[in-house]
Amino acid sequence: MTSASPTRVYLDYNASTPVHPDVVDAVMTALRTGGNPSSSHGTGRAARAWVEQAREAVARLAGCQPTDVVLTSGATEALSLAIHAILGDVRQRSPRPHVVASALEHDAVLAPLQTAAKRSEIDLDLVRPDSVGVVAAHSVREVLREDTALVALLAAQNELGSIQPLDQVAEACRKVGAVMLCDAVQATGRGLDLATLDADLLTISGHKFGGPPGIGALIRRNPNIRLIARTEGGLQEWGLRAGTENAPAAAGLARAIVLLEAGALGNHFEMREMRGQICQDLVALVPGATILGPSNSDLVLPQTIAVRLPGYDAETLVAALDLEGIAVSAGSACASGALTPSHVLEAIGLGEREAREVIRISFGYDTQPAELTRALDALRHVLPQVYLED
Ligand code: PLP
């Protein structure tokens, strides 16, 4: 099997993983069969079977009941459903509930919370991480209140790979009765066991572990949590998500989970070794290069490398590497024509210029050591072209 394309080296798995060929087969079979899972005839029943297989697979992975799995279009929708459900429920008792989120959360969490805070619908406390991108449990404890309704903390950070102390934070949440929402998108298929993640609600996304894009799930680990629908329409997903289910994507998600369970989506010990080697090579290649995130490899995803290359412009570097057939990503996002440093890099204390020097290399189940060597060779070749201008 090869990466996204045989001639290219794809090292942007945290953005999206290549869809595993077995998953493509499963999706194609379901697409060819067609049908609406709500129809009672045989074609509809076949489509329903794919949806239910996906639900059961997610439940196995997360150690919960299939009835506690809501299939969605991805993690963004799942997170939004979770946030609005919890806030909708709590606001019936408290007009302006208190919410805590880490400053490391994905925009799928931060944006709806910041909108609610701007409208004075919630009191929001953002908890900053330390300089390696870990939110200390005591920092969360310091802001927790008797009336804290919701705490959002992701399992592993998508830009840095840093793994968060979920257990300790979950324990603190239980003491004040706050619901703990954990975005487990980057944890799935990256060496963390979803069934042991301590949270009331979890979210996952198929395209981060060999599955198809356009499908994810909200997982209710705490059966006492009441979820409320956001869209009105059909009664799919227990009325929580109206609209015809994406049976082909469900077939793909179910297959990706079977592959994950069978160990076919990569050996994390080997990945950790590959990560260690490439970190060493990067530091040797670029004077002053710093690997961001925890230095203890147990506290970082085995396949994520965020590296600051002082003096080099990451956006230009990404473009130059792309011309060499290497796909990586920059730590800054281009918004409205202006380079804005990512909120994550800002949160760990990087200035604007420093953040512009960060690239992320993320690999996965299909990456060969030779591809990493090729990427390093390409980097060596393009570095002289990409100095930052003062
Ligand atoms: N949360 C994290 C940590 C992510 O990395 C992503 C995707 O980049 C998302 C949420 C959103 O996932 P989706 O693409 O399924 O909406």
C-alpha cells in the first residue's frame, strides 16, 4: 500500500489520514447498493445495517452501549451538538452557566463557546496550558466553581500532539458536578485507548484514522446526560440529528474501526521510534530547531512533530516542500490574506514571528521510514530558499 499518491510523501495525517483501501471498498459497496436506512425494504435494511454496524463499532471502541452513540457528519457537528445540548439543558436552571475550556481546544469547541460568551449566555474561563502544551489539572481546579456546568478538554492536541491529564481533570469535574466533554479526535488511532478516557462525552472523527471524511460520532459515556436535538426534521439518531444517515460513510467508519482493532492502522511503538529519529535529524539539520510539546515521549502522540525552525518562514517552507512532493503543514493559518498565528502556538507563549517558524509533520499507519528520509532530504534542499524577511 502507498501514501495518498505514490509519487508524493504525505505527512499531514493530523489534518486527514489517507482513506484505507479496505475502507474505500466498504464505502463503494455501500454506495453501489444505495438505499435509505429508514426504508423498510431490503435495500433500506442493507443501508440500516451499515449504520448500525458503525454504531456498534464505535460503542466497542469507546466501551459504551450502541444506544449512547450518535453518528454525525464529523467531530465539529458532534462537538456542537454536545455543547448546545448541555448548555440548553443547564440554562433551564441557570440563566448564565459557567463553562471552562482549555485554550488548546479546536475551533469546533472554542467558536461556539466564544459566541455564547459574547452573547452573555455563558461565563467562559479559558485555561492556559504550560509552555509544552499541557493543561495542568490544578489550573482547571483553580477556576472550577460550584456552578460550573461544562468543562472541555481535548485528549490530545492536534498541532502539538500533547496528551492531556484527562483523569485528574475528570475527577475535579465530578466533585463540582460539571460535565466533562473530551474531543478525542486526535487520540483515536494514535495509541490512546478510547475506552479508558475519563469523560462524560467523547467525540471522534472518521477521517483521522483511515476512515472516510464526513462521519464522526458523539459518544455519551455518562447515561445521565440529556442530549437535545439541534435540527428539526426526521427522527434519525433518536431525534438528535434529523436527516438521512450517511450509510456509505458509516460502512467506511465501521471498517476503519475493525482495522484499528486488528492493529492494521500502524504500530505505535514503531511510530514512536520513527518520531524520535526524525526529531533528532531535524535538530541536527537546523541550528536552534526546537521540538515543541512535551519532551517525555509518553506525553506526546507517537506520530506528531511540531518543530520551530528559527529563521525560516513556515508558509513558504510548506509551499517549497509541496513543490518537492512533500505535504506538511504550517503552524500559522492564512486568514483573510493575513498570516495569523494559531491560537495554540500563542497559548504556549510563542510570539507572532516565532509561530511563523513552526511546521507540523504528522504521519501514520501508511508511512514508511524511507518517506521520512525523503522528506528530510527535501527539507535540506529547500531550506536556503525560505529565510524569514525582517
Ligand atoms: N477536533 C480536533 C482536535 C481536530 O483536529 C479536528 C479536525 O481537524 C476537529 C476537532 C474537527 O473534526 P471534523 O473534521 O471531523 O469536523
